[in-house]
Amino acid sequence: MRAFCWACLLVSALALAFACGQTAAVKQLTAEELARLLEQPDKVFFLDVREPYEIRMLGSVKGYVNIPMSQLPARLGEIPRNKVIVTL
């Protein structure tokens, strides 16, 4: 598994919540919690907010939809509001 920056993940989640106008709590998932979510794909939306150059450098994660942070405000309509959003 490739390494990634936990601080970047948290900042991405906070920025997404702010951009969506949500006040829901941002939560860091444990491996067990993520495994449970993976068993319910219809309830989860996996969002990769990294920029294309970051994905080229670090690789992608299967199943994640890429909407770079720089495009997020213009593409909020692509993010479902009725699912748990897991960001990378």
C-alpha cells in the first residue's frame, strides 16, 4: 500500500465539508470501520480530492472518484448527499 499524508486527508475532508455547507463532524476511520463501509458500497461515496499530478506521483485507489480540490466548488453536484463520503 502506498503512503499518504494524514494531514492532507483531514484538510481535504474539512474543505469538502465547508464547500458543501455541511456542519457534520469529520471523522478519521479505523481500518475496521472502513472495512465495514466497504461491505455496503451503496451507502458510501469514495472521493479522491487530490490533484492529477499527485495521483500520477502516488497512484490511484480503485473505486474512488477523482474531483480535485481545485475543481470541487464547481463539481459539488457530482457528490451524493445521501451517502457517507470517504475522502482521500
